[in-house]
Amino acid sequence: LAMVLAAWAAVRRLREKGVKAGLLRLQTLWPFPEKEVAELGSRVKRFLFPEMNLGQLVIPARSATPTEVASLTQVNGKPIAPATIMAEVEALR
């Protein structure tokens, strides 16, 4: 839940700054929702997957869509801060 809240906070702050940003919250990871990711990928410039692991979702996401898929990982046991997500989004622009 902490990761979702951090991601939503980052999206809200980015939108306040005029950045087009959204959030895809996956309800299940297996089987990976390829169809949904592919469909959304046809409408966006890129995905950023912030993960509190070594980036396991990036591999199936990259297989599901030709859209650029970037990864933001953190493995220190602490939730990724909204500011960290925002900085990564801005660096990808």
C-alpha cells in the first residue's frame, strides 16, 4: 500500500507541474496482464515501474509492449519516496 500511495502522490505533484502522468495499478502479477499493458502502451510514451525489489516486473512489461519501459528499483526495505519517483519521471522526459 505504501508504494501505491507514494506513486499517487508523485502523479498528483507531477500533474500540478503540468506533466502528463498517470498510474497503472496492477491487481495481479501472475499471470502478468499483458493485454492491459499492451493496450495502455499504445497510448503512452513510456512506463516507469517503481519497484521495491530488483525489477522483476520490467521483463514481462517489456515483452508485452514496444513502448519504452524504465525501471526504478530500491531494495533497502523502505518505500520509494514520491520525490524519488518524480525525479525519475523528470529525468526520463
